[in-house]
Amino acid sequence: MTPNKPRIDVMVSCTSVDLKKHRKRVASVISRLQMVPRTMDMDSTTGKEGLDYSLGLVDDVPVYILLLGFRYGHIPEDSRNPDRLSMTHLEYRRALEREARGELCALPFVMGPDHLLLKDHVETDPEKLEKLERTVAPIDALKARETINAKHVATLSEMVARATADIERMNTELQ
């Protein structure tokens, strides 16, 4: 980071197993732009984890990036999660609340139907599939009304290119 430049943290949220390469590439872009990537796996050395830590990360950043593939992800067993939503879904919901108050910019990227993936990277649990669809549907609806800058991407390279452009724009706006 250059002297006198404020630190800008950017949270990258995604399911942990299937989007490791995506998360790593986006974190590299964030670092290259002299911003600080924040992800649950990068912060695992702190010993902090769970719902409080995850939502705390969302609360601490001005920029939130969602990478959404074809898995729903871990559902935390917590009395504050009666709808049994995934950690990623809960993070995104919190990000949208903060964005509505003008406190954060959310940048969702949804893997399109032509995105190459491994069999293990596709959700098969019927309950989780339904919840995954409930996560994607509002993104698609908002995108159709052009109220958010959601991107459907077909490849890892396309996702990185689009994320780079959006992150660069946010970096400029936050300076």
C-alpha cells in the first residue's frame, strides 16, 4: 500500500470448496490494486470463525464481492438462522442491507450455465438447490431492472476480467 492511501478492505464471499480458484484470482486482483482482500479462509488463522465472524467481516468492509456458483454451501446450525440459509446467503443478505443504507457496494458475480465445473461442484441436495435458486432469482430480477451490476460469467477468465474492471472502478470511487 502506498503512504497516505487509506486502507480499503474488500470481502470476497463464496462457497469454500468449488470456487477456490475463483476466490484466489479475485483476491490477487484486489491485492494488485493495493486493496486488502478479506475471505473466511484467509482469516482462518485468526482462530475466528462462524456466523458472528462471517457477518462481522461483511460489516467491516466498504466493498463486498459475491462469487456464486452451483453449490449452496455450508448451513450453520445457529438459533439466529431459523430459515437454515447458507453462510454465503447470510453474508449476501447482510451486504444487501448495508448497500441499501449506502454503507457498502455489493458486486455479485454468478456463474452462468455454460461455466465449466466439476461434478462435485454442483449441488445435488434438493433443499439446498431450492435455496440456491432463491439466492440467484433476486440477483437476476435486480439485474433485469438494471438496479445492480450483476454479471453472469461463463469462464474463470471472464469472471476475473469483469471483477477487475468493477474493482478498479470501486477503488477509484472510494479514493
